[in-house]
Amino acid sequence: METPASFLCLLLLWTTAVTGETTQAPASLSFSLGETATLSCRSSESVGSYLAWYQQKAEQVPRLLIHSASTRAGGVPVRFSGTGSGTDFTLTISSLEPEDAAVYYCQPFKSWS
């Protein structure tokens, strides 16, 4: 019998120097191992491609997975991919593995350049 991997998504507020809010849906998801999970994030105003995805496991600090909407951070498996721009973003995790069970956050960020 396969053990399902569970995913939790939370409502997040924008960070410093940015107004508005982001929402993630649905709030929690359950999948079977080997399946593909799709997590959605919508911002109340356009952030271009300035969005990051984080993974947080119990008792650990958040780990950066994706930045600039679609660029994988170092060491992140190719099973993780991000898409989107403007207000709508998606994190896709293919071929789910037991270690993928975690809380996933989307976070818009401000470009200071």
C-alpha cells in the first residue's frame, strides 16, 4: 500500500515595500507517490516574474526551490518547476516522492534594481 504525500499551502501577506496579498489554493492537498502535484499562487497585483517558491519541512527552515517564477535554485531536482508571470503562478512537482511532503509557500519579492 502506498503512503500518500500531503501538501499544505498557506495564505501569505506581501513582504516589505510591497502592498497587497497573495493567496494559494487549495489550502491542503493529498497525492499518491509518483503522481504530479500542481500548486497555484495568485497575487492581488502584478509582480512580473518576481515570485519565489519555498518548501518547509517540520522543524526545518524554509528552503528556496524556485526564484524569478521559473528558475530552480541550486540543488533543487528537475522534478520541481515553476511557471507564470504577472498575477498567476504555478509550482509543479512531478513524480512525487515521500520527502516531498511539506508546507509550500509562494512569496512575491521586490526588485531593488
